[in-house]
Amino acid sequence: MGLLSHGSPLSWEETKKYADHVRQHGITQFLNIYHKVKERQKDVLKWGDEVEYMLVAFDHENHKVQLVLNGEEMLDVLQGRGEKINPSHPTLWRPEYGSYMIEGTPGQPYGGTMSEFNTVEENMSERRQEASSLLTDNVSICTITSFPRLGCLGFTLPEFQPTPVEHGASKSLFFPDEAINKHPRFSTLTRNIRHRRGEKVAINVPIFKDRNTPSPFIERFANDPGNEAKAALPDHIYMDAMGFGMGNCCLQVTFQACSISEARYLYDQLATICPIVMALSAAAPFYRGYVSDIDCRWGVISASVDDRTKEERGLEPLKNDKYQISKSRYDSIDSYLSTCGEKYNDLDLTIDKEIYSQLTREGIDHLLAQHIAHLFIRDPLTLFEEKIHLDDANESDHFENIQSTNWQTMRFKPPPPNSDIGWRVEFRPMEVQLTDFENSAYVVFVVLLTRVILSYKLDFLIPLSKVDENMKAAQKRDAVREGMFYFKKDICKAGIPAVDGCSPAVNGTEDETEEYTLMSIDTIINGKVMS
Ligand code: GLU
Ligand code: MG
């Protein structure tokens, strides 16, 4: 889940002192990359998926299922037998937030030929076998979006007690710090988010009510002498740690575009598809042992890393902070990047004005400048002592620091410095499915969709405020069958001249409310027979 640096992590107080330093150098690093590779053209389609896994122990005799906390050791062995001895090994393994998690990707990117789409499922199954070969009989590597008993007493193996009142990273009533990956990035993120926010994160998910659910549903927490659960709402499942969100698994796809303008076009088009595919892949109805009234993880993760202060959330007048900020760092995108998208940018965009003017002074266009200046309203959440002073011409860690802790539905990714990688776009909303068959079907669908969008010059754009409404609709229980989503009526208006071009407005005064309407997922995906 982002940049992994090695070394000694700084506390929040120390990190904060360097926030402007990280932002300034991050922008210089971005400008250096941009000016070097802005004209890069004709990169071919290359793409890859990321699957996140959980290690699950089954005690059939006692009907007990727990998460096994040895992802770090497994990772060492998998890398030691794979990429470390063979650069063309077919799989790559990376750490993830939970100590019971691990992430697998293909060893090399896939290309764009049809035959390669047929190898995706096989590669996923190779990953599963490789990891499974290290496990004892009662442990499985599972692709589960949200572990139903995450945060219930004794949900880990070995078992640990949460430590709400001691010095710890989460201070959670439910989630022990031992369940966080041991790489210092993860506990530092957890601690610094809590410190920056000024209190524990608060996640409240509506409970699913059947006739046996007490109404109102109010929990009393046994181990809560200091009223640590004051943020718990009635009729909701309350959670209080980053692990409840970032400890969930997902399925992501990143692909290389042929140029920066193609990347910007695909970023926008796919942003409208995010809520649709999220509802289609919805796989997360259970939280902390309860059945919830939602079935997607999105809002839970969003709240789990919401580092905004009370002032930034608009709960107190601005005094120490610079801006009110409307969303968490983990949320849907706030602005389109292509010129076609400009007229649909209807969300209030908070930007760092100085960064915006620096970027435009140095030749970056308005849409890209505001995108970056918006990402850069955030503070760095982790900083390693050894990584403060960098070579801005050849490194990009400060840029990546801010970029990789803006966890949005889509990510626009500049090439790393001095590499042969092109401009890329990452599609991030999908929930992971139980089988490799399903996961490969989803990722291949998304990549094929990009080909169709490019070949037929499709245009899915609708106002971003409508995409945000769709994000809310997508998380409701059974949205895939019952939800209604704003979607463009005519996606193939002929005559989009090129990637940079936009669909011509009818007489220049088209009524935009006419362009989209509410549709079911069935209609969006399968179409509708016209009567
Ligand atoms: N596990 C996170 C999710 O479910 C994503 C973390 C990452 O960006 O790798 O969205
Ligand atoms: Mg990940």
C-alpha cells in the first residue's frame, strides 16, 4: 500500500516540522519528472494486477477461525525463493498493512495480446500455490475483502489483547497492535494518523437489522473504563482503528498508457466506472463479528485513515489549520484531468495556492496543476530520518510520500525517475473475490474496457458530484441488484477527434442534465432492449 522506506521513522511532531520541506521537494521532484518525460509517446500497453491475501487458520474441531500473524516471515521466504534469486520469477510478493496479510502480483507486467489475458488466472493460481506450499494443513491463504471476525476477542493466532489505554499505535479497544505489519511504516502511519487527527479514528457502519436485532442497537464495551468508545453511534457497528480499514483486502489494476494524455483520458473515463465495478464486486458485509447493512469496504477504509483535524472537518472554526477539507485521504477522486473532463469538474477543490502557481509558472496546465496542488494539501504521515535530504533530480520519495497516501479511487502515476516505465493509471475500487477465476475475470474486464474506451473513443463522463453520489449508492446492501446509478445516456457520441479532443456540445449549449440518467447495474453492463 505505498512507498516503503527503510530506517528510523519520525514521530508526528517531528514529521510535521518537515511537512513543508517534503511538499516543496516533492513538487520539485514531480516537475523534474514531468519535464523529462512529458513528451513520451507510443508506450505500449503493459499492465498488472495486485491481489491482497489473508492468512487464515481453521480449527475445525472447535469451530474457530483466526488470522495468522506471520505475513512478514512468509514474505521473506517467498521473496528469498523468488525474485531475490531469479529476476524473471513469475510472482512478486509485497507486505500489506496487516501482519496476517500479504500482497501478490505477477513477476512481469502483462502485455496487450489476447493470449496474455488467458494467462492471468494461471498466474494468480501460481501465486496461491506458491504461498500455500509454505502453510501447514490447517492454514489457508484466502482472498477475503473483510474478515468477518476482525476485531473480535481472540481473532488472531497467536491471540493478543488490545491495549486501549497504553502507549501503542492504535490504542484500539478491539485491534491489537500485534496485528499490524512489523515494518515500521505501518505502525507509524497508524500512530501519526491518530496524533494528527487529535483522537482515535471513528468508524460507524450501520448494523443489519433482522427481527432479533435489538432496536436501538447499543453496545456496551467491557474493557472501556475511560469511555474510549464515545464516538460509537447507536444502530451502528463501531470500530476505532486503522486496521479495520487498511486490514481489508482488495484487487487493483495498474496499466501503462501510451502517453500522458492517454493516461489522463483513461483516468477520467475509469473514474466514472469505479462505483459501478465496486458495486459489482461488493464483497464486504461483515464487520467486527456483525452483519452490516452495507456490502463494500470503501467507507470503512476511508474513515479508518481519516487524519483530518476537527478544524479541517469543519467541526471547529479554522485557527491552527489552513483548510477545511471535504474528504478523507482515502476517497473518490476530486477532479478530472483531461480537457473533456473540465466542464464536469463540479466539486469544490481545495488546493495549495502557492503550489498551484509554482506548477503553472513552470509550464503545467491548469487541470494537472490543480490535481497535484489538491493532493499536496495533505501532510506527510511518515518520514524516515535517513530520507529527509534527497537528490531531487534522481529521486521521487517526497513526491511519492504525498501521492501514495492519497488513496483515491483512481491514481495517476508519473514514471519513476530514470526508468523505462511510462505514464500509468491505477484502478483501485474493486473488492477481492474468493477465487482466482473471479479475480482474473474482474481484472481482465477492466483492462479490456480500457481498450474499448480507446478504440471506440467512448465518453462516460458525468459531473463528479454524480460520481460521488454513485459511490454512496454502490456501498448500500445489494446495490448490484437494487441500486440506481447516474450514467451517461449516449456513450458513443461520434466524433471525439482524439484523446485530447472532447465530444462536441450540441449548439454549444447542451443541457447537461439531459446527458445522464439513473440506471441499474444490469442496464449499464448489459444494455437495454429499446422498445
Ligand atoms: N487494502 C486497501 C484496500 O482494500 C488498499 C491498500 C493499497 O493501496 O494497496 O483498498
Ligand atoms: Mg496493496
